Amino acid sequence: MCTEQSRRDDLEALGHMFMYFLRGSLPWQGLKADTLKERYQKIGDTKRSTPIEVLCEGHPGMGCAEMGIYLRYVRRLDFFETPDYNYLRKLFQDLFERLQFANDGEFDWSGKNLESKIFDTKSFSKIFSHTFDILIFAGEGLVINQVQVWNANLSDLIGRIVAYRDCGLSFKEIGCRVGRNQTTVMRICDRWMQEGTTDRRVRSHPPQCTTSRADRQIVRMAVTDRSVTSRTVAQHIQSVTHHPVSARTIRRRLQQSGLSARRPLLRLPLTQNHRRLRRQYCDKIRMWTAEWNKIVFTDKSRFCLQHHDGRIRVCRHLGERMLNNCVMHRHTGPAPGIMVWGGIGYHSRTPLVRIAGTLNSQCYIPEVLEPVVLPYLQGLPTAIFQHYNVRSHVARIVQILFVNRLIELLPWPAHSPEISPVENMWSMVSQRLTQITSPAATPDQLRQRVEAAWSAVPQEHIQSLFESMPRRVAAVISNNGVYSGY
């Protein structure tokens, strides 16, 4: 797992560099270790254990007081917080002016050999001012006596708010500078005027049990494994931080980051060849508009007496529904219930046919094609018949029947049921079934309810499904053959 650095870390490294210019050495220089990893570990431990007062002591009047203020300010920044560069520049510009130096372009190394202490205060202040002119845009800041603020034992943010108010800024201007709303600024200033302190009152609720670093790790775990449970994440965070964390806390942190637990999208798995063929097929028919009204879309669907409750969830942001790691692949399998076949056209629909057992080519012709499909297509002389590429549909005897009856077939790519609007028709039927309070007790009762729901879907809804076909084809093309989202 990588550690990402922020502007806070860059500013702290810059401060260490200037302390090296001023001191001539740093406490973590010259550490010995057997391996490079151990040496880096010792350097990090020494940096954390060295107080700022020890790092800046021994050089009074040479900018160490300002460097102490600078390092304390930088270390209190949050990971994503934007530093107040103007305030930092002004801190050392005031030092430069207080020591009455002139910006004449002369430095210690101009025509001289360097000694143990690399730079004096004059060159140090010049270097710091010029370096910040390079790092950030130049801008005028307010003259704030930050030393008095620190002597008053105020936090950096609150001290800046009080100092800005003393300089005559409005609450709105202060809020824009420190990144807080106007109400917060008014409350801090009122407490300072009334009580002479800005210390926080006793909390009415327990402190937050996770740090900002732990919150980022929670989001990374949820995005890496979309099906990970909040309890698993809580156990991992607790093992790392050694603090109790509940699953409810994990869910709150994820919701604050825009992640919500939702049911995964069920789709058939697509190989590279499937995606290529889907893209080629949609490229051929991308200009179709009125041609879709001639198609008769058919399919079979299984309705079960009992099914899973969909407790498996995936964590995703809004708009990530089609990501591969947010899709749960499914395969058809036997379950207690009934199987029915049906077809839809732009102006009408076929009656439902209950399929007993497995639908093979021997059953497809006598149970579906001859009694239902052929009479239905006689009333639609220009109709084009569509069905999927399953074995019962592509069998030789089935193909011969279509040729002999002069029925035109619409080619269809493999593993592409979501392009067909008949899948949405089955979803509308299922939705009507879920509105019935009492579940079906027997397969016959379930068949009657399915047939009633099939007939109750308005034809206008079916026509709107047909009108969405150009958008479905365009979605497959834009996704380079991946799922269309319908």
C-alpha cells in the first residue's frame, strides 16, 4: 500500500531544508543502519521524536522563532487542506524587514568559501522569500502579529481568525480566507470577546473514533473490493488502529464519501470476442429507426416461487453502475417455479406459452412455433422474427421450418439479452408480481398471475421500449461492446 504525500508534507520538507541552511546540519543526518529500509525508519523516528523547540534552539534572533511558527502551522494542516501561502510568505517578509535587510541580490556565497554554518539570517530570509515567490503566486497579505497569537496559546486557525478580525476584516472575508463558514467565524470571535479565550467547550458527544487516514483506508478497501462488508472493514481497521470500530461507523464513513450499498447489476459474462461481435453487430444497425417496429422480440423467462432476497451489496459512487467490479455475473439454473415463453411487437404481443421441462428443438416447434408464432406472424406480413442463439433456436429442423414458411430472422449477437426490449418486458411483469402481497402457493397459481401481469402491461410501454432501441445500440457502441446499461 503506497503512502501519498500532500502539500503539507512538501511544506514541512521545505522547512527542514531551511533549518539545514540555518543550522548547518539536522539531527537525523549521519544515522547508520544495516539496510536502507532501517535507515529510513531511523530517520523517520528521529524526525517524529525531535521537538520543534529543540530543532530551532540555539539561534535566537536568526529566524528560528518564525521557523517554529512555520513548522507548527504546517504540521497542523489536514491532508486535503489548502495552506495559507500568503500568511507564510508574510511571516518571513516581516522578519526580513524587521532585521532591516535590503534585497540587493548579495548572498553569503557570493565570492566566498562556505563554512560549517552555511547561511546567516540575511541570506536565510532572502532565500525563503525568493523560494516562496517561485512556489506560489505573489500576493499581498495582512500584517498579523502571529508571535503574539502563539504566546496567547491559541490554535493556528483560531488565532488567524482573531487576528484577521483585529485587522478590521469582515466575517465573510475571514471565512473565505480560512475556509470556514461565516457562522463559525462569528462564534469564535464572539467567544473571544466575551470570554477572552477560544478553547473548545466540553464535547456533548464522544470524539470521532477514526482518523482522516483511517477514513481514506476505509474508502480504498471499499473501492478495491466492491462486495466487502462493513463488518470486515471494521475488523481490519480495528486490527490496525487498535481502537474499537463498529460496522455502523464504517457505513457512515462510506456514505460521507458518496459510497452506498446497492444491489449489483446481473449480467452474463462477456469475453473479448463477445464484445467485438457485439460492437460489429451494432455498427451495422446503428442507423435503424423505423425498422425496429417490424421486429418481433421473443424470449422465455422463468418465474420462481422462491428466490434470493438480494442481500449482497456493492459499494459504488453514483454513475458507477456499469463498472465491471460492480456487476455480479449470473448463470441460469433450475429453481422451483414455471417457465413461460412470450413475444412482443410494436402494436401487439403474443399470448404466453408455459414450457413444461426443458425447451429443446423437439418441443420448440410443436409447443411454440406452430401453435403461436406462425398464426401470429400471418397477421404481420412484413414482420422480422427475433430469438436468441440457443441450441433449440438454431437447430436444423427449426431453421428448415423458417425457410419453408418464408419467415425472415433477425441475427442476434451472443450474450446480448440486455439489448432486447423483451427483457424489460419481463422486468415489468416481475414488478407487477411483487406488488401482490401474498406469494403464489402453487405453480398453477403463479402461472395465472404471470399471464395476468403480462396482459396488464400497457402497449404504450412496449412501444416506448421499441423506441429506445437506437439508444441501446448507441450505448453498446460507445461502451465498445460492453453492457448497454438497459
